[in-house]
Amino acid sequence: MTGATESPKYGTGLTGWAAHVGEVLSGLPAAYRRELGSNRRRAIVLTILAILAVTYPILNRFFLQGFSRNVFPLPLPDDTVVTFMMIFGIMAIGLNIVAGFAGLLDLGYVAFYALGAYTAAFLASPHFGSVSFVVLANVANGFPGIHLPFWIIVPLAVLVAGTFGALLGAPTLRLRGDYLAIVTLGFGEIVPVVFRNMADVTFNIGLGPISIVADHLNLTGGPLGINPIDAPFLPFLNIRFNASAGFAPVYLGMLLLVVGILVARNLERSRIGRAWMAIREDELAAEMMGVNTLRTKLLAFALGASFAGVAGSLQSSYLGATTSDFFQFSTSILVLIMVILGGIGNIWGVLLGAIALTYVDKTFLPYLGQQIQAIAPSFPNPAQFNFLFFGLTLVVMMRFRPEGFLPNRQRAAELTVHGLIAAEIARGEEVGVDNLGMAPPGQDEVAGDARAAETVDESEKE
Amino acid sequence: MDQVIQTVIIGLSNGLIFALVALGYTLVYGIIELINFAHGDLFMLGSMVALFLIATVFHLSAATPPILLIGEILLIIALTMVITAAINITIERIAYRPLRHAPKLAPLISAIGMSFVLQNVALLIAGPANKSIDNFLPTTNLLSAVGITSVSVTLQQVFVGMVTLPLLVALTWFVGKTRQGRAMRATAQDPDTAGLMGVDVNRTIALTFLIGGALAGAAGVVQILYNNVTVWNLGFRFGLNAFTSAVLGGIGNLSGAVVGALVLGQINAFSDRYLSANWTNAIVFGVLILVLVFKPTGILGQQLADRA
């Protein structure tokens, strides 16, 4: 870890990271301007999309529901579904940092979602009824339980999820890609099991003068989970962002999502973002160029996890309840499909994937189910077989369009051409002509291989 | 002490079923370095097929005469193995073969998709509830014949061994001694060189999937005869147990998979008995993570060609 090659401005270790993340955060306004100002067409499209997004909940309430019933053939998503679009959007952008930017397959992403949800559940609910700790919350002083405002819980959830991401990543990120995937999957399964089983904890830890004793402590609420959880509350306007608040939580989700987009966008364009890309393409080469690969991957892991922490704290505060059943392997995979379907590596793509899949999962399939049940009651309800479609989606996407529908250009090249060449070279094969039919000319990274291919090409022609 | 011995016996039976499934993981990983995520679900499909054959086609019950019973069970095993082998080859053809030269994580993601497809196909056909049959094998304690009553070994448990061990011997012989087995080992070592030496690589990989699928089918039958129950999402947990076994023993290593499965069977049984069944899953995953982090080559060592 030499400061000279690694990061001239900041020290290494946690403070260095903190400084770097701080810089990214302080650059948000600039990122916002850049996002709009980079080119005119993009600015117009983004502005139109933003106006649509901002006005949609209101239009939906007063106008569109009738429209969708009478004119438009498909149902429009309601406030709950749109809120979940925001929650899954945050998750997809976070997983995209891990899987898209840094190229690490995380199959246990749901663990961090759970950690975020339970952070909110612990810190804003009457669950720990034996204490009373109310700070700035919309709860009377002396009310049992710990009650912190949502605005403090979100950064704490970021911290908790990020810390666990780093803790999981530190020993495991040396592993090969598929082993890492399985390790994260294991972690994703362990975390909900722990939350489910810690309803009756008895221990007695003695540390010199301090002794921590728990006698049948209900730590996590067991299979029932924790409820009620305080809704996010905006003091002066007196808005509670819970499920009965209509479209208010949509805007809360939108706010967090926009911050998430800007952070991710800024990270992508920062020194770290370029390091991630370098690692994704060729870890060995990146290391040779002075990238501290382990630290950079760890940062991707922790930052990606913290996005899920935010999503989790929003989800449980919004629903007012959480149980370990919410956090299953299938949720990790659902987010992964959003990322792959939309376009791995491209923030706007994965956002589209999150919105589209949440719509299909929570609005379209139930609607289709209702329609089918009305005609043929014995026919299976497609809403119960959502993962049949999602599983097929994964298989089909991998086969025909691994780069997704709104691909990141660089990532697409890696997945089709670079990937092919890398695979061939790793296998010690000569680079075949047929495989290189799609090689874009003039790209530095493939130039050497392309020359090799041309040689083969010519020799075969002769 | 009797309780410990009893737990060991239960663990042994668990382990032998794990072994059949773990071999499927290790064979496939050894040859194309793919974690065949759908393999556990193939085992589940095998158990569904076996349940259907036993309950609906052959109507096996405690009243069936023993000779007929044995013959029909053998027939059911054979049929189930053929069916799951066919399914596995089809999956390889559709979902993995086209991705053979894609980046390494692409087939893994495809396999995860396939796993969900298989689960939901079973859910669609068999419904969400547990499917079970009445036990029709005698449950008397075989050890009472020699005067031991404190520890019991049932016919079902003996049966697990009677199905599993011959298959393990047959597989070892096949991979170690036959021409096809040599082709498999050659392909695992280096598919391109094997191809140049006249091995039909595609066919050999398909053969590997066929064998893995057949073993998963046999494990499915054993699951029904031993535990009498199956459910659409059985394969996920079971598959991860089996995969952990394969990793524990050293992935790519056939005897490693069996050793790993036996160890993991004991871990499962002891955790179920002395800790809590609620924690068993977490413990298995903990073992998996620890092995991958600290000794990724497993107990007996990996037998993989060193391909980055």
C-alpha cells in the first residue's frame, strides 16, 4: 500500500476511504449539473423523465387510475408498487456497483437489505421495551423502546450494512469469482437465519468489571419479526411516510434514489470507478498498474452493501414491520435479474430493470392472474410462479443478450468480445477467426489479440 | 453414548444421500468448472418422479410381497435415473453448452435461472404443499436380532447404503477404468488437448451431465424411501448441502465428494440433535464459507487442472 501510486491525496485505511467518500458526497451538486449538462439531448430526455416521475403519483391519484381502467389495457402501478420501484431501484444501483462496476457476483445481497431493515426495526420501534430512548422522534418522551428519527437511521443503516459488507469482503474477496458468489450466497442465507433464531438469547459475558447478561432476551422478534416500526416523519409538514400516507413515501423513495444515482454516478467517474473497471477487465494488469485490488474490491463491496442498507431501512420503516421471511435468496436473485436485464454496468439500465421487474412482479402478474382466474379458475395463477418467468429470463438473457437491454458499451464489449478472447487465452487456445468477427477495430485492449486474429485469418485464407 | 451412536447412524444415512448429489456437483465442476446450481433441484425432481412412480404407478405398500417389492424398487430407481439423466442432458444442451466460451460467471447465472425454473415447474405440477407417502418398508430395528435395542438401525437406513454404495463403486470403476471414463478425465484436465487426441468433448461433457443426473435421480428415490417426503423447494437446501460436501472434500475429486458428504451428514445430524434444527442451515453455510476461505482445496485436495 504505497501512498504514491495508490491515492496521493488521502491516506490508506478507513480514514482514507472516508475522505474519498466524503469527496464523492461533496461533489454531488456538481454531479447533478454534469448529469444534466453533459449533452443537450440527454438533458432534455432526463428532464422529461424526471418530470414524469415526479408528477406520476399525483396524476395517478387524480386521473390515471380511471384512465387505466377504461382506456389503457394494462393496470398502472399504484403508490405501494411505485415505492417498491424506488426501493428496488436503490438496491439495483447498489448491486450494480458490486456486480457491474467491479465485476463481483454477489448472490447474498439480500443480507444487507435485511441488515438495513433490522437496523431501522431496532432503532425505531417499541421492541426493546425495557428501555426508553427517544431522540428527535415523533414519539412522546418516556415511550418504551428506542426511537430515533428516520433521517438518523439512514446513515446508521449505511454504516451497519457497509461495515458488514467490509467484514464479509475482507476474508473472501481473494477468492475466485464463482467461489465468491457461493460465499456471498451463504452469508445471505445465514443473516436471515440469525434474525429468525435470536428470539430467545441467554448469555453471560464477563469482561473484568463489566458483565453483560441476557436472560431469555428477545433480540430479533424471532419468526414474527418486529412491528410496529416508526414511520419516517417530516416534522414541520407533519407527514408520516408510511403505507397509509398515499403518495408521500414515493417522494421519500425518489429522494433517496436520486441521491443514490448521483453517488453511484460520481463513484463511477472517480478514481475508484476507474480502478473498479480496471479490475473487472483484468485484475492482474490492474494490480501491476498500482491499483490496490483488495482494497478497491472491498470498497465496492462495502459501498454496494450500504445501498441495500438504505433500501432496507426505507422498506421496514415504510411497511412498519419486518420479518426474516422478507429476505430470501429469491430477493437477491430478483435484484440480480434487474441488473442483468437492464444492462449490467449502466446505472440507467439497471434502474429501468428495477422499475420494469417491480412492475411485472407486483402489478402485471397479479393482474394477469386475476384475469386468468376470472376465465379459468383452475388454471395456475402466474403471480405464484413469478420465478418461473424470472428464471427463464436469466437463462434467455445469458444466452442471447448478456449485456442487457440498455447496455454499458464497455461492459457489452467485455461480455461479448473481450470475454471471448479472455476465455480463449486463458484456455491457451489460439484466437479463432469466427470468434472475432465482432471485434471492434482500434480498441487498445484488444489490439494485440486482434492482430493475432488477423494473422490467423490470413493464414486460413491462404 | 447410545444417543451419540444413534446420531452417527442418522448422520451416515444423511451423508450417503448427500454423496450421490455431491458427486453430480463435483463431476460437472471437475469437467467444465461450473457450479451447477440446478443440480439440487434436479434431485428434487428425481424425488418427485420417484414419489409419483411409487404412489401412482406401482402402488407400493406394506402389503406388497417382498420379492415383488425389491423388483419394483429397482425398476423405479432405473426409471427415475433415466428421467433425471435425460432432463440434465437437456439442461446442459439448452442452458450451458451455448455459454461454454462466455465469461465464467455467465453459465453460473444461467444455472441459477435454471434452478428457479425447475423449482417452479415442480411447484406448478405438485403444488406448494409437502408431498409424502406412507412408509412401506418395515421399520423394525435390525439390531434387535443381535440383542441390541438401545441403538436402532432400520431397514430404510440399510437400504440407503444398499443403493448408494454399489453406485459409488460403479462410478469409480467407470471413471477410472473405462475408455469413456478416461475421456472424461482427459477433458477435465484439458478439453482442447483432449479434443486434439480424438475425444469428442461435447459428447464427453454431455455424458458427465448424464451420469450426474442419473445419480441425482437415484438420490431422489432414496430420499423418498428414507424420508418419505419431498417438496418443491427441497432442492435448494439439499443442493447447497451437497455442494458444501463437494467443496469440503475438494471439488473435482470423486472420493473427496463422498468423504465430504459423510462429514457433512454428521455435522447435520449432530447440529439437528444437539443444537437445533433451526440453526443447521446456518452451520452448513458457515462450514462452506470457512472451507472456501481457509482451505478452498478441501480435505482431499482439488483435482482440477490448473486453469486460472
